[in-house]
Amino acid sequence: MEKQKLIKLISNDFSISKLAKFFNKSKSSIRYWLKKFELKTNYISKKSKLMNKKYKCKNCNILKDLNEFYFRKNRNTYYTICKKCHNIKKSYKKDFVNYKGSYCEICNIKSNFYNIYDFHHKDPLEKEFNITKYRNTRINEKIRLELDKCHLLCSNCHREVHGGLHPNFILRKKINENILNLENGQKVCGKCKIKKPFDSFYKYKKNGKFYKNCKLCHNKNPAKRLRNLKIKCVNYKGGMCKKCGYNKFIGSLDFHHIEPEHKDFMISHSFTSFNNLHKKELDKCILLCSNCHRIEHSKKK
């Protein structure tokens, strides 16, 4: 094969397939000669042609750059739906809520925003899996059996139940003796003075020894500190939900940032005592109950 002929044809924008037809040879042999003569074709793919253009997503109807669309290698084209819309999976939580009656069993609230509802297991030992993990799958026998073990509660009432306000909706079974008699052994907690397995104690990294107090007793002090901090923050913001006026249980109140771009830190993750930094951050927020907080985020979506 002559090098000069190849150079002339490449200057006329001949692709590898056109060169193969011209010389009556396969594409692999053309690639071989191009590699040997250190030549490259001037073929421009559709991907490079369309890079500077903007396209409208068929799902959200917004003009976006081509970088926000997935490229289909097999067809040498882009998808008509953007990456954000492409990655959104259909949620079947609506069907789960309708199966359970579509109202909270404590406060009887009904809403078109299905994000406010939770599935509460009365007996945690009977729980096989978390239903929210299967929200992208259609309702089937496996999910129905798990839903039958649950109570449908709104987010506010669900937090109230775990806060101890509704003892009829939670069942705490005693620990079986078979669970305590582990091969690793047992240890008496220094605070609650109950025999517990070694798995319920934290370990020192250096020595490998166990802490004196169990995990539950060890975590009580930071929990108290955070609770006292939240009480001060809630009182600073008025002590009730700005939209519906809810003030029954402090655990059901959240701090919603109006402009998330100006958010410096999460108030619930702050372990310092109440100071001016908390006040500055709280001025960017509004106090909402858990239900209203979820509705607000669902509206944005």
C-alpha cells in the first residue's frame, strides 16, 4: 500500500470504512497500515460534533449541556433524558401506604405526601428487613408479610412512640438467656450492674480491653448533652412548628435551612454548648415538625 495515496484520501476526510471500500480490504488491515505509516483519519464522531450544543431533556424540559447526558456507545448518540432524570427510580411507597389504609393509626392524619409516613414494627425481634429498602420494587407476598407486622404512623407519631409517649405501640421483650450465654463470655456493667455479653461493650484500641460501662450507659452522657442543647435551640426559635404549630414532643421538631447554600453546619451534629455560633446558624433556619419538614423537601423535588 502506498503512503501518498493514503495521505490524499485522509485529506479528503475518508474514514476507515471508506478506505476499506476504496482498497477492497478489511478495516483491520487499514488500521494496520495507518499504524505503520503513523497516520490518523480526520473522522469526527457525533460526540465531538454535539459537544458545544445544548439539548432539552424530554422528562424535565430543561436546556442542559451535553455533559449532563449519558453517551450511548453502540449508537454513537446521546440519551434524550438527562443523567438526573435517568437515575431517578420509581417509588412504590404509595402502594405500601394504601395497603395499610393511608392514614396514621395514632393521629389519623391523611396526606397526599406519602413521604411523611413510616412503617413501625411493634415487635423489633419479628422484623426481617427494612421496608424502605424495597420502595423501588412492586408490592409482592414478601413485602405484604412484612407490612402485616407493621403499624402505619406519620413521622411525628413515630418519633413520639420511640420517645415513650405511646407505650401501647412498642413491645420490648426481655433478652433470652440463650443470647446472654455466648462463647466469648460475659461482663457486669459498672453503671447498670447487669450481666451482658462482650459484644455490648466498647474496646480500647491500644490495650484491646473492654470499657467498664456498656454501650448503652456509655452513650447516655452525650445524649443528655445533645438533648439539653436542642431544648435551648428550640426555645430560641419559638418552641413550635412555624407552619402547623406542633409542640407536643421535642424529638419531632427539626431545623430547616431556608437556603441550603448558606448552611455552615448541622445543628444536630454540634457537640459544643449553646453559643453565638448556634444563634447565627439558627437565624438561617425555621423550626418545623418532622411531617412539615418532609413535605417541604418533597415540594422541592
